[in-house]
Amino acid sequence: MRIGSSIALIVIGAILAFAINAEVPYISLDLIGYILIAAGVIGLIWSLLASNRSRVSVSRTVQDPNTGETVRRTETRDGI
């Protein structure tokens, strides 16, 4: 779940919880709205924490013994 979909869940949940006053048998629109708001908040927190991961870059420079050419290698990986 990304940031945009989390915000969309929060907005849809708020509309169901606070703006709609329809009575549907056996379904509480207020409860569904609160559940969607909670899912959106959890997804938003998860997305923000996942996007804040650190990246690790390692660079190595090696000289080829046969040709004398300098080779540079850079590796990038995601940290936790």
C-alpha cells in the first residue's frame, strides 16, 4: 500500500463515518468508515517507514593486471 492509496482509504472512511447518514440493514456504515480510517492510518505509517529505508553504496576500484586499465564497480543495496 502506497501513500496515495492510504490517504484514499482515510478519505473514503471519513466520508462513510461522518458524511453519510444512510441506514443499511445489517451494516453499520460508521463502523466500516472507522475500519477504513484505521487501515489507512496503518498503511500510511507503513509506507512512510518503508520509504525511509537507508541505501548502502559500496565502490571498488581495481586495476586490471593484463591491460593496466582501471575498473570501477559501484554496488547499491537497500538497508533495513
